[in-house]
Amino acid sequence: MAVHDPRVVDLVGRDREGNYELVMIEENGWADREEFIAALQKKVNAYLAFITEGDLAANHPDSAGKKVTLRLDFMHAPDAVLEESLKSLAAAIQRLGFAFEWAVFDT
């Protein structure tokens, strides 16, 4: 799975409180940072559409009224420039009423 495929919701999960997490998994890294950021934006937009257009609720009826977090899991740590882009993206997503987090799983 990769951020570069915006047509796919990589994983829908629930946290301990029963809130929903929509997870994006990036295994490939980002040799071309600008290309990665553009692909990530498309993926995030697709995830937001999945939520706001009712697909999350249709597939998971118990998601109504639950907090939704978009999460990006990396296989390689982001550099400082990419991390700043992620912080900006998190702020924009928060303004829409959702959360955005990321985690690094170095191999």
C-alpha cells in the first residue's frame, strides 16, 4: 500500500475509546519530497471525502458521532521540511473537525 494510490482507504480501525482511525500506510519513502506531498494531499482529500460524503457511515454505521483521526504510518522518518508540511496539514485537517497524526515505524 502507498500514499500514491488515493483510490484506496488503506485501513479503517478503532481506538480503545471506540473512535475511528483511517490509516494511510507509506512503505516507499519519499525520494521526491514534492511528489510525495502532492500524492499525500490527494490521499488526504480522498479520505476526507470518504468521511464527509457518507462512505464511512455507510460502511461503519456505528461511526456516527465518533471522533475520526486520519493517521499516516511511515516506514522511514520524515526530514524537517516534510515534518513541517505534516504539521501544516494537521492544522488544516483539524479546522475541518478531524485529527491528523503520523507515526514512524523504522525497520
